[in-house]
Amino acid sequence: MPATSAGGRLEAELQRITAKAIRDACSASEDEHSEEVLQLLFETPTPLHFHAVDQLMRLLQGTGDAERSDLERIVVNEPVWSRLLAKPWSEARGLRDCPLGATQRAGQQALITSAQQLQKGTIPLSALHTILGHQQAYEALASRVAKLRPGCIAESAARLRKFDEEFDQLQVYVKLFCPSAGIAAGKLDELAESVGSSYAALELQAAASKFAGLPVRPHLPWLHSLRGSDVFASIWREAARRSRQEGSELAQDVVVGAVIPAARRGVGAARGQHRGRGGEAEAPQVDR
């Protein structure tokens, strides 16, 4: 019993010294992913190395933005995780029963889950932004634990860009064009608020259909392109005034059926007037 107790105290003291050494090494290095430190830590998968790497992981998790997701914490620390997921460590005897083993398994599962979601189109938008912001690191790590279909990240990025563009266009329409012309935007405003509040958790596949069926949708890019034009702002208000009955807001079907066509005609007329005067170079910016 005394020998066992002495051995336990020695192990605890070695772990304490190791933890302090890791903290000191990281503090002394300008690079938290110092190649020299990582080579020493991952040289051999032994119980003492398990404890040392676990201390490093705890330090890394305690630095940076506290709002970072688990996936983001993994990809920003790719130099550490690439070693932890390498074959000598993924198959290391005894690691499974250590705290570091639980960390390793959680990281593997986060990467596997995100890879599956990418390929199914169910990736949350926040996770997709993380992947695209650290794409090289993500691909290097995910390829160790999962198979990614070639092109799936590029396809997801294109779908995200399209959704973000349409969302921005809708918000400009709801917040700028509707109030300025007395247009009722209740349901569209609710939709924009709902998308904004749930954006991070919204799945890519679901996001793609959020604006389906909106009558004004085909016109949003055109309106968005004219958001900074004072000339168009006047044309827009006048087109709405002619369609609105006094004291009432315009419904969306009236906007699509009457106001937008009238505004398009007004833009064409404004361009024609300036061309007729030979002043096209000074024409108002209504056809960007």
C-alpha cells in the first residue's frame, strides 16, 4: 500500500510538472502551434504524453472567442488536431480511457457529422460559414475520418451565396422600399425577422426554399441594384402613389402587378430623356 501511494503521488507530481511545462512553453512561444512544442508532445503516444497533450487542448480551448463552436475550435487548431487524429494516436493503446481519448472521439464525431451534413445539404449555416472560412484546414481534418464527395463544399458555398444575396435583397425591400412608398410588408417583415433570428441554426437545404413562392422575388435583384439612387427613389414613390388609395397601404399583389411595372417604365423614360438630350454620360443612375 505505501508503495502504491508513493507511486500515485509521483504520478500526480509528474502530471503537475508536465502541465506547468506546457503552459510555460506555450507562453514562451509566439506561435501557439509551435512546431517544436508539437513535435515533442506528439513524439510518442504514452500516458505521460496523453496528459501533456490534454493540458495543451485545455489551454487552447480556454483561449480565443468563447462563442466559438466545437467545429471552429477544431479547425482553428488544425496543427494539433491533425496529429491527434493521425494513425499512431487514433490507435494508441490506453488513450481511450484517458480524458484526451474523450476529446479525440468528440472531435472525430464533429468532423464526421459535418461531412455527412454537407453531403446531405443539412449543414447548419453557421457550420458552413466555419468550414468555408477555414476550408483548407477542414478538408485536411475531415479527410482523416470521413469521405467527402468532390465538389460538395463548392456546391454548398454557391447555394449559401445565393441564399445570402436573396436574404439581403429581401431585407432591403422590406426595410427601404416598402416603408418609403406606403407598402404593407407585414408577412415579409415577419419572414425576414424569422430568418435572421434562426440564421445560424438554419439548414442549407431548408434555407434554399425560404423565399420560394414570393411574388416579388423575381424583382428583388433589380430593386436592390437601385437602392442607392435618389432618382429611382422618386420614381418608386410616384409609382406607388398612383396605385394607392388615400389612407391605405398597398398590398403586395398591387406592388407586383402595378407599382413595379410602372417603376420600370419610369426608369426607361428617365433614360430616354437623357439620351434625347445627348447627356447619357450624366444620366441618373437608375439602370445599374
